[in-house]
Amino acid sequence: MAFIKIENLYKRFGNVAAVNHIWLEVNRGEILTLLGPSGCGKTTTLRCIAGLEKPDEGDVIIDGQSMFSQGFIPPSKREIGMVFQNYAVWPHMRVFDNVAYGLKIRKLPKKVIKKKVTETLESLGLTGLEGRFPGQLSGGQQQRVALARALVGNPKVLLLDEPLSNLDAKLREKMRFEIKSLVRRMGITSVYVTHDQAEAMVISDRVSIMNAGDIVQVGTPEEIYKKPANRFVADFIGTTNFIAGEISEVLRERELVSIHTEFGQKMLCKIPDPAMASTNKKVTISIRPEDIEVFKEPREGADNLFKGTIVNRAYLGNFLYLFVSVDHTMVRVQAPYGIKQKEGEELFLFLNPEKCIVLP
């Protein structure tokens, strides 16, 4: 059931449409991530949900209540907690006062404030740090303080705007799981903004990919990765190979198309959409490096087996990354460490037809 509805949201800055008439729903208790490159409109969308920006058109509906079309609801009345990229904790206030500030503004009794703040700090592993100033905390601790301040008032919605971007890589990875676990326990409907694909894959129930103000695909992390809607999504999420070609034959009984590729050989691919399956149509094939198998010798009668030459070989610990030239087309392959072929040597690549995605 949708708890947040974004309806025909449009926001322009000068001549640029930052958010271009988007429609989106966030289910109750769900973590939905707005993912995309810088300038794609994800933070503007988040700020419209929060009431920090007013859209030129459209509406945001939270728990059945319109935020704009029936009169502007200010941020303080939306029952929203927000965590910013730069933490936004007050340097002159101790941890306890930072977290308690919103409750004091609401003029709650001191006993209630103390109880709520103490419980929230405990849930975030900040017990014992109540008397410290932000300057005496690590980056991860400051981010927890910002999160505690957002959660202490039991908000209906939690909004997070690239909250981990200022942390180092290892701490960022740890905090992903901490935030996900905490939000799950509390059952808060959450919208998370990031440009980090790995972060989105770990944290999200669903991901909304944005580009140039538009939503180009919404789905689970697995759906986004395995069934990208177009070339932009396939390229933005993870690493993939793109191979240009033209459909030469449709094998409907096998749910495959035969494609004449840019390296002059036939390739069989699964049909994702029957409407795309017409001969002489130019398409792009996407296949992930980990979905390509490597063989030293050819396999008799195998489809999609191509001979190539290793141009570069990179050791990455538990696997090798090979750059293989197939008739001057570079193909990236994630191969087991046991592959012995060196740079300049030949091998055979098997591109599984079931994992070759045909993109329009």
C-alpha cells in the first residue's frame, strides 16, 4: 500500500527542468532509493517531499494528506525526519541537546524528552556520549547523532540525502547495514538519495533510477541489475559489455533472436520483449562480465562461442579481470583466478544466450 505518492511532480530552476513530471509511490515501511548521477533531480524530489522546495506543478501525498494542492503543509507539520549529507549537527550543542532540540521546540515535558533521547541514543550505540560536543566525535558518530535527531520524534517518514558520502569506505559500508537494520526494526517509510550504486543495492527494497529529471526505471535491486530497461540503466548499474548488432532472425519457439553483431558473427539472445523481435532492427546487447565463461579450447556445436585475444589481464584477488579483443571489439570478462592464459594469448568466450539482454 502506497504511503507516499508523488503525482506529476514538476520543478524548474531557470531553464532547467530539475524534476520532469514524475509519478512515484513509496509503500508503507519500505526503503526506496532515488539513484542517479549528479543533477538528475533526486535531491530536488526529496526536498519537495520534505517541503524544503515547492514544486511548480504536481503534488506529494503522505499518508493520504496532500502537501501542496490543498494548501502548503510546512516541513514542521509533515512528521518527517531528515538526515543531510553534511550531518547538520550544531557544533555548540552537546550530543544530548542536539538530539533533544526538536522535542524542546515542541515543548514536550522534560521527563519525556529525557526518556526519548536516552532510548534513541541507546538504539544507535551512542550511550555514554551524551555530554560530548560534535567536534569530539568521529564522522560515524556524528552521522549517528544526525540520525538520532531525525528519529527521536517518531516520524512517519525518514528522508536521507546522501548521508554516508562524507565517510571513509569501510565506515560507509558498515553504516549501510546499520541504517537498513534500524529502519527495518522501526518500520519507518524511508526515501534514500544516493549516487552510489552499491549503497542503493544494499539498502533498498526498491530503487528508482533517475536521469535528467525523469524516472527511467523502478524495481528491486535484482530487477534493476538483471533486467535493465535501457542502455542508461545497464551502464549506470554495475559494469556491462555493450555489443551493437541487427536482428537477422526471430526464433520464437526458443524465445531467442539471432543478431548479426558488430564483430561480424551471429549471436543468439533471449527476447525480453516480443515487440522488439523484428528482423532488420538495430539493437544493443548487454552482458555482464561475470556472465561470460572462458574456455581454452572451442566447444563443439556451442552457440555464442567466440575466439578472442587477451589484451589486458588484471589480478583482483579472488578473480581475474580480462579485457579480450574479439575482432577489434573489446569484451570485459570476470574470470576465475585459475585461468592461465597471458596477455597476447587466445581463448574462447561463451556468452550465455539466456544472459544476453537485448536493449532498444
